[in-house]
Amino acid sequence: MGAPGKDGQRDGREEQGNSLTDVHGSPYVRIGASVLTDVSVGDDDPVGLDRAHELLDAGDGRRLERFGARVVDRPAPAATGPRLQPDAWDEADLRFERERGWESRGAPVEPWTVDADGLTLELRPTEAGQVGWFPEHAALWPWLRGAVAAPPGAEVLHLFGYTGATSLVLARAGARVTHVDASRPAVAWARRNAELSGLADAPIRWIVDDAASFLRREARRGRRYGGLVLDPPSFGHGGPGRRWELEAGIDDLLEACLALAEPDAFVLLTAHTTGWDGRRLSVALERTSEQRIARLDSGELRLDAQSGAVLSLGAFARLELAA
């Protein structure tokens, strides 16, 4: 696997770039290759998140969750059914309304931490109604750990890395990670999570840049990666006059990623865009992989509530390339 070029940055250093602001947001299925089962992530608790996160209820366009010691009530467009435990919503410590922002029941609206699968993550209420972690992604962590288990020291590129939880999982599993996000505050937040988790010196390159620009530079450098993880937004802004949309840009993005892939690399693609289910993500990977497919599977990202409600939050597709 390729080492950084002479213009690359050392592990743990932040590379400057042109930042952009990303907007976030069955049976066997044969797609031209050997496949795994089409799975629904969210059925169990494979990484022991009981103390870090629990979806308590969802309905009427909102979600009620416990993040560590705090209960959070916030919008969830996918929660189209009725609330199943109406009385539980009175226990919310924090509530977000798009018109009024965050409201607190007694405790000040300030950061707090959760312990998730051995990581310590700092959560903060943001202006967009997020808290800095997408817990539905945690169900994919065991697969990622297995993917980087051999050989040790795999080079993994994580695009749209946000506040870094998945990058830290990869680094702790032995991977050398390049974490890319266009938001400077998000990368700073990710580095804070690394410090809190005892991974400040882990082999992670922290990059502030938009994905397309970074991929072009890596191609010029001749870099190659044994794994690629990406969670593209529905829409993005790449500087003056530049707008990116998943619908129009997914093929170019995947082609640029796969151009950097080692012959036996893996790819994990997730999305939270309406109309993009797991099968459609799989088809996009198949279309851009030039038939170099060893295995391909896909499924739903969801959270199952204590109340019995189910909250669908996106989809994933996983690809293993044929060496």
C-alpha cells in the first residue's frame, strides 16, 4: 500500500485545503457477483452501545433518544408513524425545534461525553439539530474491524468523516487512516474525540478539504488505499459557483475513489438521501467498479426503539474488490 508522497502530510497533521460545507443528511440479491445477504443493520447491539445510545421512541416526525446521561428530543422526518410511548417524551433533557433552536430542561445546553465501544465521544448540540454522532453507523463497525484485521497497517481513506467516530474505530483496529472532511470545525471536533479516546497519537492524517479536490491530488501522488469509507451528503457546496448533489455526482465520486483502491480493497458506502436504498447504492458501486467485484452486499441503516418503533435512517453498500 502506498506511502504518502513527498507533498503529503505526516500522521496526525492537518493538511490545508479548499474547504467546503457539506449538508447533512431479504433474500439474497445478485448484482453481478458473489454477494452476502441483504441485511438490515439495527437488529441487535453488536458493539455494546447500551450505555452510549438508545432510541426510546419515534413518531410524529420526531425521535426520542438517550445519549449517555441525556435524553434528546429532535426532528426525524422518517418517523411517520404515531408515538408509541407518549409519556416518555416528558423526560427529555434537550429539545430541538427548527424555529427556536435548542431548549433545555434545567441543565445548560453544553457538551457532554458518551462511552461508545471503548471510545469517548464528545457530543454538542449544533445549530442544525445534530449532536455530533450518527449512532446507526456503529452497527457497521464490527465489519470494518474485520476488513482491516489483515494485513495489519491497512491504509484506509475516510471521506466525509465528520466528527471522527468511525475513523477512530479504524485506527484502533490497526488501520492507518486518512480522515477527510470539508468542515474545519468538524475536523477539530474529531481530533478532540481522538484525544478523549486516548488516540491522539494514532496514525491518522486529519485533512480539511473537499472530497473531489483531495481525490484529484491523491491520484496525482499515486496514493493507493486498501479501504475506502464514504458517507456523502445529499448536497454540498464546493466553493464559489460550485454545487454538488449525490444524484448527479455519485458516479464521478465513486470512480475517483476506486481509482485509488488497491486490487483487493474494500469500500463502504453509506447515504441518508431519500430515494437511495441499499440496492441502489450497490448498483452504483457495481456500475463504477469495472466488474472487479469479489463480494457485494447492501442493506438498511436503522434504529429499533425501546418502544417498538423503527426509524429508517439511510442505507449502506459494502464492496470487496477481486484481487
